[in-house]
Amino acid sequence: MRSLKEIVLGTQLLPSQVALFYLGQVGFLIKYHEKYLMVDGYLSDYVDRNCSSDLVRWERLYETPIRGEELDFVDYVFCTHTHYDHADPYTLKAVADCSKKAVFAGCATVCQALREYGIPMSRICKVQADQEVAFEDDIHVIGVPAAHEELHPDQEGGYQETGFLFVLGDKRIFHSGDCCPYDGLEQRIMNCDALILPINGRDYYRRYVKDIIGCFDSMEAVTIASHTHARLLVPVHWDLYEVNAVNPGSFVDIIHKQTPAQSYHIFVPGERYIVD
């Protein structure tokens, strides 16, 4: 059986196509024009080792489909915020060591964390909310504020959690990171070819008893996909940790009742999907 690295590198695309490879939790590899972008890749057990307590036990439900040490081909690494399942020190250090060309990007808060992990300033690019950065002629990235569960402004006029709208040629791929709905989000992400949104939801006991900050629930994700005319809706953040997981069957039930014409895809770790 071919490894995920072999599948990623061997995937042949038409000039207008984008390939998405699911890494688990909210992580993705994106391939476009032989360029490779990773978003929120969590490829270790850092959370299990460092964040468990008597109240909350974090245990991965499945192994990572690829190791950070294998990602010597990655060109750009994006982190939406500093929670360790999105900006994982083990993964980020491994990629920085094996891919000397990799550029690391995120909001000001993420950039500070990257420096603390030992990644030099020369390899870090700041992407603030509502800012567009051209990484290549046909690879542009727009920062989009993310509310986790609320908007958290930083000291530089941006936000501590910032999703990314990837403009890859004529394709628009939005990855929210951890996020909840807020006024102004829909206007920023209209007409995307793919919306990647968390659906693990939020509730009193997780937030105030277990200190687990929440995200979209399934109804909210389906609604925003409809309002923004998304071609494809991809639910994430429901499968890696039992303590913060939801049944994807509820998402499927809602989408078929509310917006049965909406295209969606539920990934398994290591799976590929080509956006035409």
C-alpha cells in the first residue's frame, strides 16, 4: 500500500484543480500547481502528553496518517491559532527541520508562538485578519477573523484566532480553524469552492467545567454554507478526541433536511478529494 506521502506527491492535477488531503482533527494538506500548503497539521500526541488532567483525559482515537518528518516537500505551513492541536510544537519543529524551504504563517499571536518554538523570523510570514498576502502569483491568502467562541482582538489590530481564505487561481478554499458564527463572517467568505468548518459545537459543561472552548455546531455550519453559496461543505473537528467529538450522522441528517442540494464530504484521515 502506498504511503500518504507517495499519494500526495504522485497526485496529478489539471491546472485549475486543487487537491485536499485530510490529516485528522482540522488539518489538511493542499496541493496546487506542485505547491504544497499545510493548514493546522496536528501530527503528534502533544495534546495527550501535555494537556490531560484529572478532569479531562485527551487520547487520540486514531494514528496520524503522516509524520511531520515526512513533510520535506511542504512549501507553506499555516496555523489558525495557538491551541496545540492547530499549532503543534512537535509537528512544526519537525517540518521546519526537514523542509528548509517551508514558510510558516499566521496572525501575530501565532507568529510569536512560532518564534518561541525556535522558527527564525526569516521563515515566518504574518497574515492578519482582513489582510491579503501573495505567496505566489496565483496563491493568495486572506486572513479571516475567527470567533472561538468569541472574537479575541490582539494588540496589533487583528485577532488571536484567524482563519484563511486561500485563493488558488480561480478556486476559493476557506479554512476557519476553530470558529463560531459572528456578524460579518458570511460577507467575507461568499462563493467559496470549499468551506472547511468545525462542527463539534459548544455547551456549558465543556466550556465552564472542562475548559473546552467550542465551535460551530452542525446546524450553524449547514446554514452558513447555504447563505454563502458554498459549492462544497467539509465538516471537521468531530473525530479525533472523544471528549470533544460529535456524531457526524447528526450533520448528515441536518443537511439532508435543511439543504438537500448542498454538496458535502466527510473525510477519513489520509483521504484525498480533488476540487474541480
